[in-house]
Amino acid sequence: MSWLETTRENIQKLFKEGYFDDWKVIEFDPITFYLHPQTVVAEEWFKKRSDTYSENSKRLKITEPPKVSFYVYPSLEFGKTIGITPATSFVSTRQIHGHPNQSPGHELTHILLGEINSTDNLPANGLWAEGVCVYLDGTETDRHKHAGSLNYPEETISTDWTIWRQNLPGNLYPLAGSIIQYLDTGMGWDRILSFLKELKNSGSNDAELSETLFNKNYSQLQKDWRDWLK
């Protein structure tokens, strides 16, 4: 059983036990935040996530972003004590379980990606989904500089992208974000959006799409990104 399935089951159990009944409800349409009684967060925290969600909805050309239930725990560590793993998003139910230190937009962007392409095609832990969520996380980080500062070994940077389609280690998220920044800078956002919409079967057609939308052989596209990163 995966950690995500375990987290889902534990959350369902908490709901049945009435664990969330006394959580504070804060409305920032289209997001309803549920705040753990021991958690104190400034109003700006909620507004930043609501604003980022609206901005990214426009970026992804979603005219009616879905309503989201966002549960805020005191910390990542606290979540683990009750058997769940925040921050995580459940795209089909449009539900997020997070904590105050997470970025404004990463998990919310997973919800939006589910509106433009089924998670069966674009899994939440895939290279392209995580790359977009990192790039649009609302922190305004220069992904080129950030990834370059982490001193990844050449072996890692040279890893064929196809290996990362379905299982991208968390420590490589900055690389994924830099790939999206590279494509946005060189190819334009509209082509990226078309690419995301047309991905199939966890990205099994990404090489074909590279030729069609980016006018580049897939291996050449990866090489050009590596050169740009350096």
C-alpha cells in the first residue's frame, strides 16, 4: 500500500471519528480552509493561496477553477503523528491537506492540472506534473538559479527524462521546475499548455509531442535544457 493510499485511509478514519468537527472554517472563495484548533496563521497566508490559485487558473486557462477544501495542520511533523502526510492533494475530491510552511501554490496547482488532463495520464508524481507545480508554486523563485545552485551530479542531470515520468524523487523537484522554466523561456507558455493537455499514459507520448509542439527531437530538447542549466 502506498503512502498516499495510507494517508487517504487515515484521513477518512479521522472524518468518521469527528476529528475535524471543531476546526475553524475560513472562506476565501473558491477555497474553504479548515484550520486545526492549535494552528495560528495570519490572514495573509490564506489570501496568498487564494490569489495564487486564481492567478494559476488564468495561466492554465481554466475559466471556472474548482472549489477546494484545504485542511491546515500545525506542521508536517504533526501530521505524521496522526498517520497522514501533509502536504498532499487528492485531485479527484479536490481536497488538500497541508501545513503553514508549504508553498502557496504547489498542491493547489495539482488540482488545476486535474482539470486539464486526467491524473491517469499525468500522475501527481510525474516529471511534468511536479515540474509545473514547482514552477507555479507562487514563490517567484528563479528555477534556473535555484536548480543550478544545488550542485546536482552530472549523472543525475543527464538522466533520461523518460525515467522520471511516473516516479520523480522529491529532491529532484527543483530540476523539474527548471525544465518548465526553460521551455517557457524558449518555447512560450501556450506550447507548454498544449503539451500538458495532450500527454497520455504518464507521458508515454512526450517524445512525439516534443517533435510536434517544440519542433525538437526529445533527446535534443533534453540536451539543450542541460546546456541552459549550466
